[in-house]
Amino acid sequence: MKLTHRNAVWVMVAATLLWSIAGVVTRHLEAARSFELTFWRSAFNALALVVLLSWLRGPAVLWASLRDGGRPLWISGVCWAVMFTAFMVALTLTTVANVLVTMAIGPLLTALGARIALGHRLAARTWWAIALAGAGIGWMYGHEFAAGDPRLLLGTLVALAVPVAAAVNWTLLQHLKGHDDPPDMLSAVLVGALLSAAVTLPLAWPLSASLHDIGLLATLGVFQLAIPCLMAVAVARVLSGPEISLLGLLEVMFGVLWAWLGAGESPGPAVLAGGALVLAALVGNEVLAWRQLPRVQKA
């Protein structure tokens, strides 16, 4: 099924909603800590992806795509592994809001990557949206660092790996979109999950998660990673890299809200004010993009 631009936007919004539950769910774990969180989440993610991709593509096609994907598949897989691992480790070091705000520089990095690596000319509205979102992020960022907590700094630096890897990944997907016979990049998400689980298992040993923790991490692996990541790769065939990254900023809004309502991590005035600017940038960019599309593509 070929998605229209409008439908692709809604699919991406749904993906960000699913992504955003990680912070609040993590705050309700009993015993699992640091790398063990990443191992269990990535392991259940990989298991879910094997089932989903085998159902969507068939087992033979899935394993053929892994065998024949070549360098692009593995580069994308490493990017997914970095995102999966750095995100969960950062959540154990600092607040949900700090991690999500740091990740929100992704659109700027993606736009710069597309401009430098692919020579893409970005619409003026996209640059203005990035600038406005950056201002909101900077406002939140400065106030969060004022606390001077060293764990805050470490958590922020670890979280910074997520938007860097995401920018590389979205730029690669944009590059492949112009090829006559691009590889099936859905399988790259599975590669990332397997790499993340393999790397973090030795660091997480001995495992200490309770059955309660494993249940929550299994929920994250399936519904917060496997399903929305496949949705995001699917919409990358329709939306541009900068558009995907801008829509991905909704994870900041949703994630901070869930952490506030479900875990008592109340965001300060700076987070709320900066978040409002980010949301305004998203809405403005997508409304302008939709109005500029031919009528047939809006259906």
C-alpha cells in the first residue's frame, strides 16, 4: 500500500506516540538497571521483529534481505543499535525530559546531513521550523544545565548519540530512496536490535530483573520499539528526512507528558515554554507542507 503524504504524517505521529512511553514505563521498574534495561528491551524487540517481518515478508524473504542487504543494511543497523542502546542508558542517568530534549536536535542534524551528503535544497519553511524548534530546545537546555549535576551532564552526552545516529540513518534512507532497486531496510531494524542485545548482555550480567520488570521491558520491546520503528521506516519512503525528524520531535512532548502524569517527573516552566515553541514549529511546518501539495496527494 502506497501512503499519501497526509497518511504518512499520521503514521509517523502514531509512531512517536508509541516511542514516547519508554520514559514513564522505565520509571516503574523494580530491579533492572542500566545495560540490563537495554538488553531485555532489545532482545524482545528482536524477537518481535522476527515474527512481524516473517509475517509481512515471509521467512525466506526476511533472511534473504539480511543476507543480501549489503553495506547500507549494516550501516543502518548500527545506527539503530546506537539509538536503542544510548537512549535507555541515558534514561538511567538523567530525567526523561533531559533525554528527550537532547534528542530533539535531530531535525537540525538531519537537515544538515541531507544538505551536505545529498545536496538537498531545503524549503525555507523547514529551515524556519528548525530554527524555531532549536530556540525552544536551547531554552530548555540552558535551564536544565544550570543545576550543575555531573550525572546530568553524562546522561546528556550519552543521549546526544541518539540524534547523531538518527541523522545518519535518515540521511542514508533518503539516499537509498532514489535508487532503482533499494534494499529492504525494514530488516535493518532487526539488525540493530540484535547488535544492541549482543553488546549489552555481557555488560548487564548477572541479570537481576524481576518478572514484573521483564513484562514491562517486553512491552517496550514490542510496542515501543518494534512496531513504531517499522512504521517509521515505512513512512521514510514518502516523507523527507527533515520532515521525519521534525515529526519525531512530538516524542519530546508526549514523553514529558507521560513522565509527568505517570511518574511524577514534573517539567519546569522552561521545559513547558520551550516545548511550546517546538510544537509550534512542527504544526507550522506540516500545515505549510500540506497546503503546498497538489490536491490529489492530500487525499
